[in-house]
Amino acid sequence: MTIDTHGLRRLFAGWAQLMTASKDVLTELDSVVGDGDLGLTMSDGFAAASQYAQHSDERDLGQFFYQAGKTMASAVPSTMGTLMASGLMQAGKAFKGRESMAPDEMGTFFQAWFDGVQQRGKARPGEKTFLDGLAPAVAVLTSSQGSPAALAREALLQAQHGVRQTTTMVARHGRAAIHGERSRAFVDPGAMVAQLLVQGYFNFVQEREQEPLC
């Protein structure tokens, strides 16, 4: 079953709900290494993107993702808000002119999100950022070895592992880098955002799997 912009409304709504439910967790993590506003930024940013998705009649996937990203950027013009918006807008470029996508193309979607964030933030995996939570999941989703449900489940497990691995890394970017070696012990809040993105996708796949075929 292909995915179109109508179907993506549920995915965006799920992300908004997850970010709101995790606002306190993200705030707590960010208060250790940052300025403590990540929970509010992500909940407001994804709420804005979801609001666009629910009311948009856009059928072009590229425009849909791009405009959702622009809406997020306007709603939360902070560093992390800009990075997340850049990921969505890059996904828009990847799917320009398309009205549907196959489930196995979600790897392409998340790869584009990864690329957009990396290009804007100039970070690399291993530097204790959002990328360290998303990179392991992207590797699974682009492998195409298994059903969408199996891939989504494994991607989530790998994202969770990526988040745990950030406690072995020294931060190289943002306020966390000020802590130097002391940052090694902290979970990276950006990586946790990546885990929540993959969690939202996993939930989306699970719901679609349970839908009747007719």
C-alpha cells in the first residue's frame, strides 16, 4: 500500500503527539547540556508541522514536506528547530513531483532528513548530535531487507542503541561542547529527538499493518 500526503497526516500527527508527550524528558536532558528549551521547541515545532499537514490539500510529496519544514522553521526559529526544518525541506527535494511513495522508500525519506540536518549543522556521526540517533536507523531502513514492520522495529531498536551510545561520546557542537570530557556521560538530547522520530514512524507502520485491506 503506497503512502500519499493524506496518509502522511497520521504520521505528522503522531510525531506531534510524541514530542508533546516527551516535552519534559527533552527539557530535562537539554537542561544538563543546553539551555533547557528543547522540549518546548520540538513540541511547538512538530505541532506546527502537523497543523500544516492536517489542513493541507497539497498532493505533491515534495511540496508537502517542504512546506511542512517551512512552517516548522517559522514556528521555532531556534538552532534545533532550523535543523529539523532543514531535514524536512531536504526530504521535499528528494520527493519533488511525486504523489505517492512505497513503504520501502521511507529509507530514502529518512536519509534525506539526515542529509538536510548534516548539511545545515555541519556535524558528523560520532560527534554526539541528532545524527547519532538517526544514522543507525537510516542504515536499517535503506537496507530493504525485510517487511516495513520488521524494518521499522529494527530501526527503532538501532535508534535506541544510538542514543545510548552518545554516553560514550564527547560533544563537539553547541552548548554541550562547553563541557568537554564531562559531556561524555550525558545522553544527547538531539539524538533522543531522532529516536522519537523513528518511534513515530514505527507507530505509524504498526497502525497501517492493522488496517483492513478493504
